[in-house]
Amino acid sequence: MWCTGYIMNGGCSDDGFEYFRNWIISLGKDTYYKAKENPDSLISEFIEGEEYYDFESFWYVALTAFENKTGKELYDYLSDDFKTNEGNYPNFEFTWKEEEPETMKVICPKLFEKMYN
């Protein structure tokens, strides 16, 4: 999926990947599961002229909803040793390399063909 974010956004940092995932989740359950199964399926979400595919503020919907419902902040319920908290992401071994574009084409041939610069 990170490769897809890299192709669609012309690069993808840790934060950028989080915002990219937010965007995918915001598109709904079907799109999310299709992308999880086959990241290249996001070609159906391509919009000519769209510069970035991300939705940073989507995460704040959950935070705000939690606070509105409980009067408390969600982060108060996440311990510092939570395995995937911000800044404590697992190490990934990618099957693609940005310096070897052909490796990205193997994962997302349609997106690569349409969007890779």
C-alpha cells in the first residue's frame, strides 16, 4: 500500500502514508478492502489534475467524535507503550525501491503507467 501512496502522491513519508491511508478509509469500506487486496485498484479513484491523495484531517473526526461523546480525549486512553502509536511504527521491509521504479511497476502497473513521473 505504501508503494501506491508513493506513486499517487509523488513520494510518501511516514506522515504522508498515514494521510494517504486516511484518504482511502474515507472512501468507504468497499474501496478500502479492494485496495487492501489489490492496491492497483485505486486507479478507479484517479482524478485528472489531482495533486495529492491524502486526507490528514479525517483522523480528527474520530478524535472529535470521541470527545463529543465522552467529554474526554482519546489519547488519554492510549498508553505510551502502545505498539503502533505515532513514532513507534513497526519496521517494514518493502518489496519495492524508489530508486528502482520498475519494482513499483510490478506492484501497481496501472497506477504506475498513469501516474509515475
